[in-house]
Amino acid sequence: MLLLRDRTAEILSQAARDAGDVLAFCHRWLGWEPHDGQRRWLTAPPRSTAVLVTGRRWGKSEVAAVQALRYAVTHPKSRQGIVSVTLDQARLSFDVALMFCQREPLLRILVERVKETPFPTLRFKHGSEITVRTAAREGIYLRGHKFDRVIVDEADYLSEALIDNVVRMTLADVGGQLVLISTPRARRGLVYRELQRGLAGDPTVYAQTGPTWENPNVDHDYIRSLRDRMTASAWQREVEGVYADDDAAVFGWQHIQAAYEESTWALPLPPDPRRRWVAGWDLAKSEDHTVGIVLDATEKPYRLAHFERFQRQPWPVVAARIRELHRRYACHQTLIDATGVGDAVLDEVRDVAQGFVFTQRSKLDLLTNLQVALEKREVRFPFVRELVDELQGYAFEDAKLSTDCVMALALAVWAAGPRGRVEFAPSIWA
Ligand SMILES: Nc1ncnc2c1ncn2[C@@H]1O[C@H](COP(=O)(O)OP(=O)(O)O)[C@@H](O)[C@H]1O
Ligand SMILES: [Mg+2]
């Protein structure tokens, strides 16, 4: 015991020695080598706000974990929160930190305990803590907490109000540091403005940007191969890491964000025979995904109840999934995309599902219906990254885009009651 305590004290003095040298910390404590962009981020001057906006897979979540560990090791009794739009997204960084704590001897000895509930938390023997929170349900899991440092991962998914009114409040007591990390989404958001302030030389904000290419640890050929499947603005955002003009966007970002921020439930919703359910399915053509969505269409706003997305399944399996979901919720209607490969599946599920025949005209109606439903806040869904990103990246010129989630949602919303068919309104022409 005494031996162990001595060892801890020795490790803490080692931490104090390495505190000023971030690269020494990365090497000695983590056996980890930052790439050039990460090195710049880690050696940046400390500011009350730090903003990192880059392409996907740049290594943001990983560097955030490294930085949180270093802060925890060098700041006894400090509390840090890793926050994101979902617990899963926030966990990505936390899990990297946890991995280092299990793998690296110096850290392993310093860890006091790891908790999983109610929220994942890592506690060190000198009293510092790293914990994870979701910003869901209007920040209910953050309110009343105090942090010395909050890292918001994929911060652009959080609304400005949530960051200002909830996240910043957790830092107010100690004047803690706010770290905003994101792939760019909307130009009108808080992250964008903080980034501009930092780039313009505001002394309270450190800002850094960078393309995915800065990370040598990801497959650059694979990323290049995605280019054909993205709109030009999606490519700029997701890979180049820059905020793009979005003239071709069909679904406005503020409407998409409202749809998930105003949702308060977790997936899936339990079936309930007193409610009216509908389903929409977009069936995979070769490499795409099959996506199935069930909505609770009892009243507006419709609520997304179930989401599933899978790849490379033979038709009988797909048909069985469609049938199972239809039965489970006793769906009022199940609508599937009946073009091309859809025909074969439709034949197998004709007793439960209807086919939606895509023509230029009907497709435009379908998408406009979804567009209006989103604008009028008539549909809500818990945050599902594939769905949210596909909605944002959608353009009417969609031949090369991934559209499975968009189409499944559009079909479900159509099944809930096409706008053209107003059943109970008395005609003003009668
Ligand atoms: N310095 C590094 N050394 C080795 N692998 C890294 C490094 N930085 C990031 N990676 C790897 O690159 C991939 C993308 O990193 P991630 O942090 O998830 O990116 P982002 O959060 O920017 O999308 C992950 O597989 C991660 O392990
Ligand atoms: Mg990440």
C-alpha cells in the first residue's frame, strides 16, 4: 500500500515535470504521436474559448481525449465535461481516453475508478475527473453542473441557445474554458462566429481549421473516392473543413436542427395500439443502404419511433424486416420505394405494404412534402447522424448522392398523410 502511494506521488511529480511540455506528455504518458495539425492545437496558447473546425476524421475526437487527459493529470481536483449532441457522440472521445488509461502504465496507476452510470466518468487519485454528458433534452443533464473545462464535440450540431444558456453556465463559476470542436455545418451558428472571432485576432479565442488530409492515419484514397457521392458543399464541409454556401440545399439547417432538438424521447418508441403508426422504406440499390423508418403519426408533430439502416441483405431478409416492423407497430400504412429493385421486394410484401412509384413529378411532390413538414415543425426525430447529415447534404440533383435516409423519411411522412389530400377541411369553393 505504502509502495503504491509512493508510486502515485512519484507519478504526480513526473506529471508536474511534463506539464509544460505537451509532446513529452504525449510520448511518455500515452505513447502517442500527434500529426502536425494536432501538434499546433496542443501547443496553442491557452484562451477562454478554443475552436477547432476541420474535416471529418481529422483526429478531433482523438486530440480532444489527449488534451483532456493531460489537463486531468496536471490539474488536481479539476472537473472536465465532454459534451455532445448524443451520449454516443460524446463517448467517442471518452473511450479514447479510457483506452489510454487501460493501456498506459503511468495513467493506469493514477486512475482511481471508472464509472459507467449514470454517466461515464473517469476519476483520478488526485481528485480530477472527466465525465460525459449529452446535451439532449434541452441540456437537462448539464444544468446545475460546474466544470473547469467543457469540450463540446461536434459542437455545430448543438444550437446556439443550448451552448450559450446551458453549456456556458456550467463554466461561469470558475471562468472555465470552453472548447468547441466540430466539422462545419451551418454558417449562421455560434461555432462559425467564434471561429471568425478567433481568426480575426480576438485575444480571448484560439481558432484553428484544417482539412481531413492533415491526418496521415486515415486512408486518403478512400476519402477521395467519396467525392462523387457528395455535393460540392458537403465535400467542402466534410473533407476540406470549411463552411460552405448551400444554395442547392433542399432542407434548411435550422429546420433540421429544430426537428432533433425538440425531440425528447429515445429510439425506439414502444408500440401502442391506441396510436397511429406509419412506415417508410427506401430499399438499397447495390452499394446503398436500406433504411426503414416508423413514425407515430397520431398527431402533429409526427414523431420518429424507429430507425433502422442496413446493407447487403438478400431480398427475402429485407422483406421479412418490412413485414416484422409493419406487424410490430400494426402500421396504418407501410410505403416502400417501388422502383427498380423495389419491385421484387414489393411482390413479397404486397399484403402489408404499398409501393410508391417514383416519377419526376411524384418524387418532387414527395420531397416538397417533407420540406414543408420540416419547415412547419410537423416532424421530429431523435438525433441520428446519418439522417441529419443526409438531410443537410440533400440536393434535388441527387443522382450520385446517398439519399436512403431522406427517402425513407419522406415516404413515412407521405404515408402519414399526403398534403394534397386534406380530408376534413370544408372546401371554400363549395
Ligand atoms: N495522432 C494520431 N495517431 C494515430 N491515429 C490517429 C491520430 N489522430 C487520429 N487518429 C485516428 O484517425 C481516425 C479519425 O480520428 P477521429 O478523432 O475520430 O477524427 P474526427 O473526430 O476528426 O472525425 C481514428 O481512427 C483515429 O484513431
Ligand atoms: Mg469525432
